[in-house]
Amino acid sequence: MTLPDPAPSSWRYERVGQGPVAVPAVTAEQMREVDRIMVGDLGILLIQMMENAGRHLAQLAIDRYRPSHVTVLAGSGGNGGGGLVAARHLANRGVDVEVALPASDRLTDVSAHQADILQRMGVPVVTQERVRRPAGGDLLIDALLGYSLRGDPREPGASWIRWANEASVPVLSLDVPSGLDATTGRIGAPCVVADATLTLALPKTGLALAPAQVGALFIADISVPSEVYRRLGVQVGAIFADGQVLPVSG
């Protein structure tokens, strides 16, 4: 597979006592190759990466917002699965959580597994067919669309994005704000305006091009071995030496 040249670093993390550490950015195509190597070559399963993503998302939600009630807007794919994992961890931490997601027959297998766990736990899960608008609460988690989006969001996600932007509560996006092209930074119609974004593994190149949509940017460690980046020709230092969820700046 021929990949584009790695994007130049657009971000940095201020490591305590050691100054700035460069944090390279990757395109959506490069991130797809990261996922392929992780699963196909190294045997690190999607459900493991999803668990890491959702746990870190829940922790950031608690640390940054201290919410008592959270609504998770979850899509049908892997991004939505991360949101469902976050909902479980938030509920386990005593946060009142509800989840809005597409009908269960639209979910990928691994996301359907996460939704089933929530239903067994008694976490309220409602589908597009049963809800006019998801409730607000103290925080909205946007886990609708991930880095694979091409073009403008379609229904029902588009309606939920518009609703999220009209809500009077902060929005925390997972990986990229839904509606934003992860590579080019194209702002879709519609596109989430996030207060903060937790991107996974490395920032996506488009995040630097749409700061008003992204808000404060954090990166989360989903346990990508350095060997994976080496195969892509991306130089990544020990960026998670100080923790698994870190703020980065441009």
C-alpha cells in the first residue's frame, strides 16, 4: 500500500521539566493503515482499542466537566462504540448517563456488543426511531462520526449534529468533531462545534485547520506500539510518558 508522506507536526505537548515534545499528525489514510497493522499484523483487537478510547474519554469528561448527567450521541461504527464504552465507565463512576444511537440492526458487531452491555446494566439507550431529540444534561459526548467521514453527514446524524450545536451545554467530541474531514479540515454541513476534542493515538491533520470546531485538543493513548508508526515512516517519541490523556497545542 502506498501512503502519502507523513504530515509535518502541527502539535506539541509541554512535557514537565523537559520543554515541548513534537506530536506528529496523520491523515485518515495513515490512521486506517495504523488500524490495519494493529489488528491484522499484531493481533490487537478493535475491541481492545475501543475500550482504551472509551475509558479515556470518560476520564476526560469527568476531569474537565465534573458532570452529573451526560448524553452520549453514538454512531453505528467504531467511533460510536468508543462512546458506548465511555457511557459504561461514566455510569460506573456514578454519572447519570443516557445514550442515543441508531437502530441496533445498523450497528457493527463490536458496537452492538457494547450497546448490549449498557442495556444489561440498565443504562437508558434510545434509538432514532424512538426519540425526537436526545436530552441535554450537563455534557454532550459526540461519538457520531469518526475519521472515515467523506462529504457531508447524512441523516439521522446530521439532525443530531444540528441539535448538539443548538444545545446550551458543552460538547466533547471523540477523535474528530462529527462532520469535520479528518484529513483536509473541511467543515461539513453540518459539523459539530466542540468545546474539546479527544483524538486517538495521534492528531489528525484536519484538526489543525479547523480550531473553532475542535476546541481544546487532547490526545489519548490507545496502546499503539511504536513499531506501527515506524512502518509508516512516522517518527513518534515517548509522548505518553507523562500520562495517557494529554493536552496538546498548535
